[in-house]
Amino acid sequence: MTFFLVAVGGGLGATLRYAIICLFERWKKPFFYATFIVNTAGSFVMGISLAYSVAYPQWWLFISIGLLGGLTTFSTFAFDIVRLQKQRDLPALVIYTLFTLFVAMIAIAFGYYLAS
């Protein structure tokens, strides 16, 4: 059952991430906006999930490992940084990198605080 929960959550998370990427492309937004949104939202939901992980371990597996594992993406974040470097867009590269890391940490702490 555990593997099933993780697999279903992961499939849903990956599908949701792809839908968000398509939406941002349709809106003609810079490629890294979608990654920023999914990672920030994922960090916030992870904070909430962590607060309930002991009381609801099965839901934690589904949400944190599965859904958020499929939704959020460090590798795409790293790839976006490389793309910005190749485009020689140093201001966007620095702002995106620092802002993503800062906001993700705040989001997870805020989610945990709200749920606690």
C-alpha cells in the first residue's frame, strides 16, 4: 500500500507540474516562473505536511514523498540556472537563484507554523 500511495501521488504531482508549465508557456512567461511557483508552493505544502506527518503517516507518504516529489523539482531549478547563464542574463540568474532559495525556506517555515 505504501508504494501505491507514493506512486499515485508522484504521478499526480508530475502531471500537475506539467500542467503548470504549459499554463505559463501559454501566458508567454519566462521559463523559470513555473519552476519558481511549483517549488514555492511545494515548500509551503511540505511545511504543512511535516506538521501532520506523525499523526497521519500514510498521508505524509502520499503528499510529501509522492505528490510533492513529483511536483517540485530541484533538477529543473538547476537547469534553469544553467539556461540563464547561457543566455548571459546575470541579473535574472542571481535574482532567481537567491529569491527561490529564500522564498522556499520562508514558505516551508510558514506552512509548518500555520499547521502547528
